[in-house]
Amino acid sequence: MTDVLIIVALAALGALVAGLLAGPAVTLLRGRSVVLSMFAVAALAVVAMAAGTVAVAVEMFLSGHDFRVVLIVVAVSGAFSLGAALLFGRRIAAGSRDLARAAAGVGGEPGFVAPADPPTSELAALAAALETAGTRLRTAQERERSLDASRRDLIAGISHDLRTPLAGLRAMAEALEDGVAQEPGRFHTRIRVEVDRLSAMVDDLFELSRIQAGSLELALSRVSVYDLVDDALATARPLAEERGVRLVDGGVAAFPVRVDPQAITRVLGNLLVNAIRATPPDGTVAVSTRVEGDHVVLGVEDSCGGIAEEDLPRVFDTGWRGTQARTPPSRPGQDSGEADPPRPGTTTPPAAAPGARHGDSGAGLGLAIVRGIVEAHTGRASVRNTALGCRFEIALPATGPAER
């Protein structure tokens, strides 16, 4: 037992001396290649083993022949160990370089492509994490490009929409100032209408900015969708009568939902007014409700003739205005453009631009606001074409069984 303890003590002493001597080398190799680090670790193990073995061999008073055999075995084993460490280190270093080259493609084209065979599980996990990050980055870049395009379209559209009413207001103000307006009352009425349009546009921009900034505050309460639809229909009915469009009950039940009543009434109002404006005279706009899983789905279906398939994914984008497919025919005596403002010296106020309506900025913000408000309620907004037109749907979280 004493001999065993002596052997263990000598082996430990030899390994400790080798470790103390190798400590500064390990410090110097910090930040260097993984090949050198692995070689240094292997060398430390070989030297510690050799030192312990030699110390024990000396203490055991081996013969010269046996001692030489021990030294040869230690030297050959150490050499093979160092060679294997160097080989594995070079392989890991090559895998690290491949991963570094692949990581340089993150955020560019064609993006991150993981190496085929990472040498270690840690490098494989890192490659998987970089691939996930690259996918998220590409998604964010695509979304940013889409938002930039929408923002440019919005700025161009707002500039276009502001130019006409401002030019008309200026022309009417000049006519009133010069005293050439024979019917000042009509000019005042027209000015008020144009100011209302501009105010509605500013309100929509403010609402959209709050939605996009995530600062939209909702006052949630439990209400019946029947009441929400009834309020929205009452607001939209005068416009429908003016346009000759029939509002139809497509099956509205009193399903309870937990929403902000004012916000959802605005959503329904936007959908109804857009549907009425897109529907030709004698057409119909139907409103319906149904339960789908844990959501109540409200649908507004019009007779607009449908939306181009390539435009369907962009319907709820900021600044989207649609194509001729959803533009109702102009009234007699008007072209498809905007009304020209009166020249100084005229006595008749300008007519409203085709399609102008109270509460609608015409800047392509209405449907973007619809989606923003619905998603703030953890719902979803969608659109699809039907036989005669298209159907807009909003899904809101249900709160319980239907109430009558």
C-alpha cells in the first residue's frame, strides 16, 4: 500500500511540475490559433505523463534496459499524441475558417450558407444559429424594403392629394379677396368641405403613425357585434343612398366580442365606405357575421367587380389605392382626373374631386388603418375575390356564446 502511495505521489508531483512550467505558455497562446492551443494542451498532457512516468521509473530502480524501454514507450506515445492533436486542431481550424467565410455572407447575397460538415457539435450549433439569424435578417430587410416602398408611395400620394385641395382653396380665397365671386356662400361651403377633407387626411395620418409606433391605446369592453354593425351602417347609409347602392343584411348575429367599440366602428366604417365607393349604382354591399373557432368574423362584401390577383397581397399596405377595377365610373361631366381649381376671376367654385367623401382622405390610408386596428386587437384582416366583387373580413376574438 505504501508503494502505491509513493507512486501516486511521484506521478502527481511530476504532472504538477510540468503544469507549472506550461502555465506561461498557455497564457501566451491566448487569442492565437486553435491549432496552437490544442497542440499546447496535448503537449502539456504528454509532458505531465512523461514526467510522472520517469519519476516513478527512477524511484523503482529499474535496470538500464527496462528504463530505456519506458523512455521509448513514453516518447513514441507522446509523438503520436502530439501528431493527433495537431491533425484534429487543423481540422477544427479549417472548419472555423469555413464558418467565418460563410458568416461574412450574412446580410448580403446569397446570404449565409452553412458549411456542409462542421467538425464539432459546437461549430454545428453556431452554424445553425447563424443560419437562423440570417433568415431573420433577410425577412427584416424585405420588410424594410416593403415599408420604404410604401412610405415613398404614401408621400407621393399625400403630396398629390394635398396639391388639388390647396390649389382650390387658394383660388377660391383669391376670388373672394378680389370680390369677383358672385356667390360667396357657395365658395365658403366649398372651402369648408375642402378643409374637412384635409382635416380627415391629417387625422388618418396621425392615427396611422400611432398604429405603426405601437402607441395605439384601446379601451376594451364586451360588446355585441350587432351593435357595432348597426352603428357603422347608420353612418354609411347616407353615402349609400347618394351613390344608389343598397346595404344588405347578409346575416348579422349578436355575437359578443371584447374590443374597443370606437376603434372597431371606425374599421367597419372604413370597410363600408370603401365598398360603397367601389360599387356601381344599383349594386349591393352585404354585411355578415359568423363564428370561426375562437374568433367572430365580420365580412363586408361588395359588387366592385373584384381586385386584380396581383394586388390582393398589397390591399392593406400603406398608400395602396387600388386599380381601375375598384374605381367606380365617373359621374357625367367629369373625367377620371381631379377637378381643376377655378382661375382667378371666375365666379363658380370648383366641384369636388371624383370619389371625394366626408371622412375619407383618399390617401390610401383607410385599409392600412383597418389592418392596424384589427391586429392591435390580436385579430386579423383579409380580403378575397368573389363572384361579383370582393369580400373583406376581420376576425376578432370572441368572448363567449352568442347573445340575442
